[in-house]
Amino acid sequence: MIRYNALDALPVRAALPELDDALDTRGTAVLVAPPGTGKTTLVPLALAGLLGEGPARRVVVAEPRRIAARAAARRMAWLLGEKLGESVGYTVRGERVVGPRARVEVMTTGVLLQRLQRDQELTGVDAVVLDECHERHLDADTAAAFLWDVRETLRPELRLVAASATTDAQGWARLLGGAPVVEARGVTHPVDVVCAPPASPVRPPHGMRVDPALLTHVAATVRRALAERAGDVLCFLPGVGEIARVAGQLAGPGDVEVLQVHGRAPAAVQDAVLAPGARRRVVLATAVAESSLTVPGVRVVVDSGLAREPRVDHARGLSALTTVRASQAAGRQRAGRAGREAPGAVYRCWAEAEDARLPRFPSPEIKVADLTAFALQTACWGDPDASGLALLDPPPAGAMAAARAALTAVGAVDAAGRATERGLRLARLGLHPRLGRALLDTSGPGVEVVALLSEEAPRGYGDDLAAALRTARRGGDAYAERWRREVRRLKGVAGEDAGSLAGGRDAVRATGGARSLGGDDRVAGLIAALAFPERVARLDGGSYLMASGTRADLSEASPLRGSPWIAVAVADRPVGRGHARVQLGAVIDEDLARLAAGSLLGAREEVHWADGDVVARRVERLGAIELAARPLRDADPALVREALLTGLRQEGVGLLRWSADAGVLRQRLAFLRLHLGEPWPDVSDGALHARVDEWLEPEFGRARRRADLARIDAGEALGRLLPWASGDAARLEELAPERITVPSGSRIRIDYGDPERPVLAVKLQEMFGLQESPKLAGVPVLVHLLSPAGRPAAVTADLASFWRDGYKGVRAELRGRYPKHPWPEDPATAEPTRRTNAALRR
């Protein structure tokens, strides 16, 4: 019997007439309703005509999480007074409870995508509700784009409702062709906001790491809330590990029940959370409880202020979750949970001043996540680059390029990005394409390992994939139960396709080729290597070098340590560290690595500059891993040339033979280039490197190693750059002579070490009678006037000024020290000399 009292109490009921009008006139609508108003439960029942009003329709409700899909279906069945599966059922990966007369089917967005790929028209479905679309999960964005495409091209009568718990609905309205926005008002109660920052500073989240001091503070805040407020407490934490640590600190005697809610929680715990408790409860939850679930009895929320978001390192091919500050929108959602049934309070574990620095909304997954599965979906849909899809945010070009490369490597798309027959089969498996490839290529032996990798295994299972498999087989925990369900599902969906493609039988045979490995180890290694060929890794020093070029470390206690080869199935790269960290891997041998990563295997001539000389070898590599090498005597001259050019770039033209005269010539040319410009050549290292063909040939072309470069006369070669064609080369001695004649008749060498101004170092008496400083190329020479002993006495670029003002002081200081040398009162008119007074008298 339908529970009308409960249905009538749901605030969204008042918005149903407006929603019906919007769907009747436009066929699409955006429904904005706070959590608890009935948008997830009442609206689908009304659309399906199960409340005695309106025509009978088949309605699909898409939820972002399995726990939410099950909970919504149970709640709707309860409202109808029926058993689950009669009028309302649900489908999640590996589990389907849908009877033949069901009119409402709740499913995860991942399941909906698979159904759309099999049946683009969604035959028999009249309406689709995309719930919690504000969370911006990648599958939800993709499903919305596909559904709009279906409505525009195949099924204009298909009704679409985007249901959001926030008021940020205009983007969705535009996406759905200007859909009307229907807003339902919730029954809200006041929520006191209590700022409860830690007494001492805590370290910000770093990768997956959360400061234990913050978790201790969160536990203390929960105890404070229990003491100060009535009702159940809902505490938001970023992940399963943090939930377990806080639960451990709250454990102990008392009448409070502590429940842990997350996507991997046992079904019994999930059911217990969604029903009123017999005693007071503390519910520790991830973001799953922000809007997808209604937890009765909650009057207090404790918010850690943290959340988890996916990140991908495309350069290294590593994906991971990272801990971030929760957005302002998430903070409002979490706080609202305290005021659902009565006035409540939220304790925020950060200072009020930090609110303005928080991001407004969470990052859309399409901007930060691995897009390999998304790219396969769009390729199978017929739009490889997703350019024709209605998406709130376009996929980043770099992420799509990385995804397409991964799909090409497993044979899922062709050169144009279109899905191959293999790609279509991979899309039907409901797995990441990498895992799908491993399943198809191994048939039966790989199902258990693929199931293990399709969902994050508990950390307690360790980092040895084969040992984790054995733990799952023995396990009685919630994860092991889900794993067995997934094994059964994969055996069903893979029965038609697995092993039927080229490479499958060869891969299976490879498990028998690794003689040193046992059964589980062989299969675990094979699956990991086939799924992640760029992550096969060889021990190299104290770490493992993966075929991708990234290094990976194992924990000190890992049973994999010391294995010559491993395949890394799960890894992350902690922020600030260059090496990846292996979370799950398997032992393999070189034969298996060669087989699984065959597309990365190759032999080539490698000629490069290393350790100060040309190194030429023929090298066999598996990606970045060097398998074998031998010296190469007749290397390709073009490769040798490139190596020598690298040497010149790294070490400079000092590799050539530079005589003293050659060095001076280069300085003179640098001086002329600076002050006169063209046609005088640029002789900087960079310019000389760029013009090797003009000045170093043919000697450079005959060089094969460093010693050959050292035999090239740089001065002779540099002469080729002089402006001979214009005739200016003949003026080199005029414009920048090596030496100039001073008044005494001496020919003194010019120092061009500073191209800004050349230096003439000459004894003071040899410059008597010269009224102006010498000029070269119009630039006054900087004259270093020396004492008779050759020591600096004065520096000037203006001799006339020096004779007039500076000479008197120098004369007074040096006259007594060098009495044998002339010190006339008027040096500007005196005779220049290299001699002493006595010599002059003779």
C-alpha cells in the first residue's frame, strides 16, 4: 500500500505540476531541490505514473554511486509498500534486482553508459533522471551528453531531467537546449555554524596524506559535539583510511554507536545508517553522504574540510586520488545535513577566515581525471574527439591525447581515433580499457585478477598482487564479497569475447613460459603487465625503472623487493617526489615483460654525447629499459653529427683547438659586432653553434669523436666568417687591430676581453704629447697608464682631461719613487719616451 503520508510530506511534491508542464512543453527540465526534498524518490515515482496520476512510463534514474542507487530504490519501494524489484528495481555493476513489471530502474551512471552503447535509443525508456548532476562526475557528464544527442537525433520524445542539489543550474539548462529550471523549496531548519579550528597549526594535505594531528582534532571535535548537542553526529572525512583512524580514536565504552560509511562499506552497515538507530550514533562518512544519502537522526555535522579528487600525471601515466580542501558548495551541502529534520549545528574544523580562500565548486572530473575510458566511450559513440557532444567543460587536449595513445596501444581505436571491433568489445565489459584488454587476451585465467584490479583493494591486502588475490579468496570482508560478485559478472560478460582476439592464446601460453613463477604469480604478473605494459619495471640500483621512464619505489617491507622484474598495477607519485610509489604489483620475468610490452620493444642505433665524448651503440630497449647493448663502429654519420653538435652545445666551442691568436681574433670580432653590427659576425657560443655549417666545415663533417674536434684549428675556421664578400674583412686590422703604435713608437697589444671597451695598457711616459685617447671603430680606448715598473698608475678614457687634472697627483706620488724617469710639468707637450733621463741625455 502506498505510504501517502510520507509522500505528501516531501517538499518536492509542490513542484511536480511545474515539472510536468516543463516536460510536456519542452521535454527537458533542470530540477533544483535541496537534499531530503524527495527529488530522488518522489519525482521518479510521479514520472512513472506509479502514484495514480499521469500515464504509465518507464523511468531510468542515474545515480553517481552504487550505495546511492541501492538506497534510492529501497526507499521508493518502501514508499510504494512493495518489495524491491516489483515496481522499482536497481542495477549496479554485478548486481541487478529488477522484476518484469518494474517501471522505475535506478542504476549507476556507468551502467547507463553501457546500456546506451548497446542500445542508443534506450528502447522502452520514456524518461531519464540524472540525479546529483552538480557533483560533475565524468560518467554523469558523459551520460548527459549522450542522452541529449539521443534526444536530438533519435528520440525527441525522450524526457530528460537533470536533478541538482544546488542552485548552480544555468549551465545544465543551457546544455539541455534551454531547459526550464524548476526549483523546489526544502523545509530547512536553522543550523548554527561553530568554527572549531585546531589549537595548533596542522600541515595541509599533501597527496593522499592527511596530518594525523588534524584527525586527532576531528575526533576531539566529535566528542565535543556529542557533549554539547543532542542527536546523531555525521562527520565528513576524505577517505576510508581517515575514517578508520578517527573511528579508532572514538572507540571505547559508552552508549554511542560508531558507523563507517563509504562506497566499500558492507551492505549491512549501509542499511543500518539509512535507518533510525536504537541508540545515539556517530556516522563517519566520505562525500557519499553529502547529497546522495539521507541519514536520519542527524542533528550535528562535524566537517573536516577535506575531500578527495582524482588527478592524473599524463607524463608518467599515473592516476591517483589526492586530498584537497573541500569547496564552498560542499561545505554548504554538508552543513545542510544538520538541519534536515530539526535545528542543528555544524562544527567546521577550520578558521572562519579561510572560507573565502576555498574553491567555490569541486573540480569537474573531466578536467582532472584519466580520460581513457571517456575517450573509448566517445569513440564508440562515433565522436572520437568529443567535439560534437554537449559537455559543460570540454576535455583537455593533453588528457585526450594521452587517452588516445593508451587506446591505440591496446588496439581499441584506429589511427583516426575511431573505435575498432576490439574497442567495441572493450566498451561492453564495463571495465577500464586497460583491464578489458588484459581480460580479453587471457580468457579464464585472468578473471580473478582483473576483478581485483577493477576496484581499489584494501591497503591491508598488501602490495603483492598475487598475495592480495589469495587474501580475497579467503576473505570474509565486504571487499571480498564484492570481488566474488565482480568475478561472477566478468565470467558472464567475458564468455563471448575473452580469448577470441589475436594475442589471447599467446598471452595465456606466456603464463607457462615464466618457469620460475607459481600459478597465481604467473597470472597476476601477466594481467598487470598486459593492462599496464608501460609499467613493466626492472630493478635498477635501489629502485625500479619502468618502461615509461618513471622510477618506482617499493616499501621496505614489500615481499616484491629484490625481484629482478615486476609489473606495477597500481602506483601513485607523492607530491614533491620524483619516484612513483608502488601500491600493487606482481613479479614477472623478462620474457613476460617482452611479451606484454611488445609494442615498446625495439632495437636501434643510439649515438649521443655522454661523459664528454660520442657514445655509439646498438641498443635493444623495452621502452626506457635497456635490455642489451653493443658498441657500434660504423655509426650513421648524421647521428654522429647530432651528437657532436650536442657536445658543442653543452660544453661550448672550447672543444676546438684555440691558439692565443685565435682567442684574440674572436674577441676582436665580438668587439666589432657589438659596436658596428652587420656585416661583422656574431661569435657567441650560441651563434657559432648555429652556424657550424659555415665555419667548421669540412673539418667538422669528418669528426667522429671529441679528439677529432680538438684537432680543428678554431682560428683558421673562424676566418671563414669574416665578411669577405662585402670587402669589409680587409678593414679588420684598421678597425680592430691587434696592436697600435703609441707616441713613443712602441706597438702595444690591445686587450679586447671586454667588448664594450678595449684596453690599452702602456707606460705613462710613452703617451706624452698625445692630446686625445686613441679610438677604435669610433670607440675611445680605455688607457691603463702604468708606472715605470709596469704597475697601474691611472685609468682614463680621456687623456686630455687626465693631463690637465689627474697627472699632477700621479706625478707627485711617483716622481720621488722613480727619479730616473722624466716627469715633465706639461706632459701634453713633452716628448714621449721609453727611456730614463740618463739614456735621454746620451
